[in-house]
Amino acid sequence: MSSVTVSQERSGFSLAQYVTCLNGIVWREALRFLHQRERFVSALVRPLVWLFIFAVGFRQVLGVSIIPPYETYILYEVYIAPGLMAMIQLFNGMQSSLSMVYDREMGNMRTLLVSPLPRWYLLFCKLVAGTAVSLLQVYAFLLIAWFWDIAPPPIGYLTVLPALILSGLMLGALGMLISSGIKQLENFAGVMNFVIFPMFFASSALYPLWRVQEGSPLLYYVCLFNPFTHAVELTRFALYGQINWISLAVVGGCTLIFMVGAIYAYDPSRGLARRGPAGGET
């Protein structure tokens, strides 16, 4: 029996088995999302409040000059649309990480992480599933924004997809890295507030960086080194069929760093999710 087991471990897993694992995790996340309709509604309420209420009030106060990728003067609500798209992905990434803390506490995640498949692949599948859910939310927001006369070039709905995938992976990996150090579900909500709101407000989501530099040079550098800023700019340029190479490099590098950190942290022998007194993962 032991020789058979050793031979199976050395043979590894086939491509079909990896695909089956990916499909199972993605479908599990999709079904959970479909059964939690309030999650879908709440994901759209936040950006729509900014779009329908705050943007109208700030339209006359915060004018936006001609800056790339725009070729003419634009309304304020047109400018903040990419930032609101990134905000949807930021909240979704943190909510997916919250579900990981819940599953780990209830035992479902523990069962998943001790499966024979490599742990890094299981975490990657979970990350892909969360990103797929965020894409549905973002395109639903774009559909509503279209009725509000926020309509990028038609090709932009396609060219923005790779940028949304990459930014969704980065923000999901960040949430996964944060969740690895959370021992109790009650503590995660407070950590989310210390991560989401500083990242969102200290970025180019609501105002251009040149205007931030005029008001506070220190805040300008904080926004410049904020990964969320580059996720917003990558989405903004891609929505108009252009590539911001600096933002692409930053988002890609941060995605790799956050993902490697999350894989290391979820290794019970080395990372933050160490084994408790009873032998299970804390």
C-alpha cells in the first residue's frame, strides 16, 4: 500500500485534475455569490452613491483639465468612473479574504488546504475565483454608468478586461495576505477599515495627482507610491485603449509580491498561519 502511495505522489497530477480543481473552486465562489444577492447589491451601492450624489455635487468644484488619456475636457463623474471600478475590486478582494477567514474558522478552508494538490495552486484558484466575481460586478457597474452618459469608446469595454483581471488579482492577493494574519473573524472588519479607506482616498481615484500635489506635496508622494493608484490608472488608460506602462509594471510587480507573501504566510510550517495547540491551523 505504501509503495502505491509513493508512486502516486511521484507521478504528480494531470492537467485535467488541475482544471477540475480550478472549476470546482470557481463554481463554489460563483454559487456563493449568486446566493448572496445582498453582496451584489452592496457592491454596486457604494460606487453608485459616489457617481450619482457626490460627483454631481463636486462637478462645479473639482474641474478636470485635459490630461492623458483624455483628449478633451471631461465631467467629474467621467473621471472618477475608473476609480469606482477599482473600488469595487478593492472591496471584493477584501470580502473574499473575509470569507477565507470564516471558512478557516469553520473548518472548510482547513479541509481545502490539506488536500493533495499544491497549496500555492489552491490559493491561486481562490484568487482567480474572487477576481471572476469582481469582473461581474464591474461590468454591471459599467452598464448602469452607460445610462448615466458615461460611455468610453466601444473597444474600451474589451481592452479594459486585461487591466481589470490584473488589478483584481493584485487586490485579491493583498486581501489574502492580510487574512493570513487574522486569527479571529471579529478582527478582520477593523483591519479592512485601516486598509480600504486609506488606499482609496490616498489615490488618484477621486482627484488627479497634479491637484493633490498643489495641495500637499507629501500626500502626493503617498498617492504616487500607493499600489491602488496604479490599479486605477491602469484601468483608466485601458478603458480608452491605451497602456500606462509604469502602472502596468507596478501592478504586475505588486501582484507577484502579494501572492508570494500569501503563499508563504499560509504555509503552517513557516508563515503566519501556524498550527495551534490542538495541531490544527489557527
